[in-house]
Amino acid sequence: MSRQERTERILDARTLRALAHPLRMRLLGLLERDGPATATGLGKRVGESSGTTSWHLRQLADAGLVAEEPGLGSKRERWWKAAQDSTTMRAGDFTGDPELAGHLSSFLHQLVVQRYEEEARFVAELPRWQDRWERNASMASNQLSLTPEEARRMSDDILAVVDRYRRPARPGDDAVVTHWAAFPRTAHPEPEPDATEELGTP
């Protein structure tokens, strides 16, 4: 499946406000990755009551991020689906707006938490995956010396590679999560000793 065939929602102020909540982010992520579900089913997966998940699903629906799946619904319980295949957030769209600073911070922190939880879950389940994935899974971390423009081009290149591997699920496929991030860090190199100190000069 190519990127053109996928639907992607770029978050704006309204959708960021709606999504900047840990439970809503988890619910939307489950619907985007695993397909339609009921509030009851989602509640069991996230450890919440169906009433709680139903309320948060309605908040997401009001923002246009989820929608009812009429082909599966009944009088007893509604089925919900993601209104898009994926969501994208461009931090630069919001960093200059003080009214959105809290929402942006909450969203980004929860994004990091979810990524950690996904990788931690894989490590915890490693015996289950070991036969097929022992030599194939990757959790790499690198530090490079780049300009911001180079980092952007590198990210674009990597995402283009990811798109080459995107396709509908086939028999024998596993659901594989890919994480990619490129961000600066403050370096703290050990200062080199002064030459006079090395020689013991007073």
C-alpha cells in the first residue's frame, strides 16, 4: 500500500487538544493499528470501564479522529474505527502558541511513554518471538553529527524506505512496529586537562 492510498491526519489545534490525553492516545492508537472495536473491548485492553472508554471515544469523535463503524454496530453497543490510517503532529505548528504549550507537552510526553511501553512489551515477550525474531528485530540507537537540514533529509529518506515495505497484511506476516526519531541532545564532554596541570607546574 502506497502513501497515496493511506489517509493521514495532520493534527491542528482542535485535534491536538482532543488527543492530548494519555487514554485517548492509547484508544486511537489501538483503533489505527488493530481496526474497529467496541468501548467494552477497548476498556478491557486498557484497564478501564466501558463507560470511561465510551466517553473518551465520543471526545475523539467530536474532533473527527474516530467514527462509528455502522456495518458492525448494534442497538446494544457501537463499534468504533479510526477516521484515518495514521496521525502526524508537527511540533513547529504549535511551539509559538502559549495556549497550546500544555497540550503539546502532554502529547509529546505520552508519545515517548507509549514508545517505551511498546519496546518494553517486546522485551518482556521475547521468549515468544525468539525463534522467528532473534536475529531480525532491531532496537538501535545512534549519535551522529548533523545539521538540522541533514537530519530532516535523513528522516525523509528513512520514511521513504518504510513506505517501500508498507503493504496489506499477508499470511505469515507479523505486525511490526517501527520507531524513528531524530533530535538533538546537549553534549557534556569531559574537559581536557590543562597542559600545565599535566606537568605538575604550580
